[in-house]
Amino acid sequence: MSLMTSLFNVLALLYVGRAVQLLVRVTRDWSAIRQEPLTWDKQRLAEQAAFFLGVPPAVFVHELAHALAVWGFGGQVVEFGYRVFWGYVVPQGTFTSAQNWIIAVAGTLGSLGFGAAVWLLLRRHSSRTLQYFGLRTFRFQIYFALLYYPIFTLFLPVGDWRTIYNFNATPVLSAGTAAVHALFLLLFWMADRRGAFEMVAFESTADQAAYETNQTLASMGNPQARFAVISALWAGGARREARRALDSYLADHPQAAEGYLMRAVQVGGGTTHVGKEAYEAAGRALELGLHNPDQQALARQLRAYFHLERGDGAAAGLELDAALTRSASYDPGQIAPIQQAELHKLRSQAYRRQGQYEAAYAEIETALRWAEEMSDEQLIQRYTAEKAIIEKHSDRVSPTMKQGDEKRARPLML
């Protein structure tokens, strides 16, 4: 047994262990999994199932397709290896170069056919979770058969694609395959980019019902419902479809401030790693007029991130001052507590970048108070770490630490 085969067998054992765990969970929670709505947790479960539970039968079909081609040309299968996530077929017989090519390509066609069959079988199922499983299974088989496996073959001296692309033996078939292969990869990329393999997730059946209602209203030309659908797509994980829908929405409503804020969030990766496009989109949203305080604060927050990532604490501070200062048309007191906390944390960073450590300390203390009021342990940890950075940079010790130091330094009196 070769080293590579031994390694693959070990990986197969690990794979089987995870597959069994997943199968037990799916079996135990089958009724709940099938029920609506399709949640984030069910999406993740379906993604895992598409790999750990979808691959074993796909591998069997792949190898069976090789065997059928061998038998079809009058050959014999002297060994049929099946190791759950990988396999092989050892044929015996006299085959022409074209027949060897067909035997090799049969496995890929089997994988694609399996993925397509699962998708077609489940695409109209009453459970959206099973629909999603079918969709992701199809996507994975396309990805594996047309991208991963060919690349894998380039680095190891085994695999169907070495035979498929043997231009010396089958120049016409190999050239034709290359053209069709490239076309299918292009179509796959285009479909994936459009969100064809996505489905929106919901936290509750009420959210799903609201989404379906907004879809109906949007089809009747209601712009508010149309924007609500885009927001739901983005929040529900159908990110590519949301981007495409927003492009169309802004083309029809170029003065929509909320649309530009959504664009800023989409291209900015949420609220971190904000690039110039997101920065400008947030600025455009503010220019057009955002009426919701949380939206105004978010636009300022995104622009502040942009400056902080570039080390410009002063420019970030101006954005944050605007987000935290009351005006005739804006009341920061109406901002959600978690947004308040984050804005103060960011202003603390802006002050720290400018070397204004006392102001930075006061801001992080305010952010910590907000986090403690919300009992958000994750935020408390983040802000406490930021506070420690300020103390380190400024050689400042918090009053609590000072008292502790004094107690430790005080001599023991007997």
C-alpha cells in the first residue's frame, strides 16, 4: 500500500467519524430540521451535510460510472475501491485512446449527474432546508468535479483528468473538453456570482412571512417593500443576490439615501475593513439625508473606520463627534445601546491615535458602562482589552489597580 493511499485511508476514517456524528444529529432532529423557517443554523447544517453526507454516495456514483463505461466497452473491473470520500476502479481489457478518454470522463459526468439529480429531486420540496441542501450539494459537486479535482490532478500523478487532457493520445477530444470545461466554469462563476446557489435564511416564521409579503408588494412596484426585500436578503445570507438587487434598486432610485448606506455596508464588509467605495457611499447617504438616527450613526461609524484604518485619528474623531452630538435634526440618545457603545469605543481609538490618552480613557470607560448595562460579556472583554492598551500607552493605572497595588505594597502589621 502506497503512502498516499494510506494517508487517504486515514483521512477517510476521520471523515466517516464526522459523517456519523452529523447523521446522528440529522436523524435525531429530522422533524425540526424539515420545519420552516430555514435558519442560519439550518443553513450551516445543510452545508455540512452537502459535504459529509452528500459526498459518499457521489463518490460511489462516480466510480460506478467508470465501471459502467469499462463494461460498456467489453472490459472487466478487476478491482472496485470505495473509501467513502475517495475511490478507484482498476479496469482490464484492450481499449482505444478514445475509449480510455470516455472511461475517464464518465466519472466526472457521474458526479455532475448525481449533484443535478439531488437538486432536481429536492428543488420543489416543501422544506426549504432540504431545498437548500439539494442546491448546495449540486454546487459542491460542480465545484469538486470541474475545479477542485482537475487542480488536484495537476499535483498528483493520479486522476481522471490526466487521461482526459492527454493531448498526445486524444488531441481532438481533449481540445473539445477544454473548450466545454472553460464554458461550464464560466457559467458556474456567473451563476454563483448572481446568487443562484443561495437561499435566504430567517430567524422566525414571522420574518419569512414578512419577506414573502414584501416580495409580493415589490413585484407591484412598491419601493419600500423592494428595499425591505434587499435588506432581508443581505441579513439572511443571500449576499450576492442582495448586491445584484441593490444595483437594480439604485439604478431606479438614485436619490435613495438608505440604498447608498446599504451599498456602503455591502462593499465595506459590514463595519470593518472599510474601503474607499464604502466610505464614499456612506458619505453619499448622509448627503441625501438619512432620517433614522441609527442609520446616521452607522454611516458615520463606517466613515470613522475608514479613517482609523489609515491612522487618521483626527478625521475619524470628526465623524464620531458628529455621530455623538445632538442637533436640531438628530438625537444620539435615540441610537441603540450597542451602537452607542461602539461609537464611544471608536472615539476612544481616535483619541488614542492622536495621543490624547485621558480623553481616550474616558471614552472607553463610557463604552464599558454601555456594555455592562447590556450585560454583553463579549463587548466587555473587547473594551477591557482596549482599555488595557490605553493604560499601556499612557503608563496610566486605573484607580482599581492602584488600590490593589497599595494593598499589596502595604506592610503586614502584626
